[in-house]
Amino acid sequence: MGRLKAMPGRLAVPAPRIGAAAGDVRAQDRERDRVKPWRSWYRSKRWYALRSMVLKRAGYVCEQTGVPLIGKAGAPDSPVIDHVLEHKGNPVLFWDEGNLQAVSKRWHDSEKQRNERRRH
């Protein structure tokens, strides 16, 4: 008589149906980069040079509130270079110096985001 063999499992581990786990910032960034390839432009030498030029032009002062932009990354008074008109991946709008303004993180993350949400 033959040996009994174990039957293969019927249930496979399901593929995740939702995005990265909450708090997995790296995975969220990878997903955003996959969906929006233009995000890599923010890590280019060209962007850093343009960013520096915009900050110098503004005198390291928020162009919306007048707050000095002296904070470290993530601080409410840290500098953010904002696109006045959303570029949505359009390279002409993205790289246009006239479409950029130096603002505080606090203003960008509150007023600017609120205004953009209203438009959509």
C-alpha cells in the first residue's frame, strides 16, 4: 500500500489589498514615487539649486506671512518651496522660477493645502 501524502494547503496568504501599514513612511514614499514619477525631480541637483535661488530671492522670509524661514526641516518655520500653480507633473510649470515661492511649512501645510482641497 502507498504512503499517504499530505494534501497541499487550500488557503494561500492573500495579497495585501490596502497600501502600506500606517507609519510605514518609506513604503508610502515608494508608492507615491511609483504613481507620480515626477517626485524624483525634488531630489535632483537642479531642484536644490533652484530651491536655493528662490530662498535667496525671498531673503529667507515667508512670502505669504513674513515669518523668517529659520527652522530645521519639519519645524513650522522651516522653508518650503511652493509651486504657486500646481504643476501636476508638467515640467514647464515645475521648473519655472516664476511659479515658485518661499513659504513657511506652517503656511504651506495649512492655508495652501486647504486652498488646494477647495479647488478639487
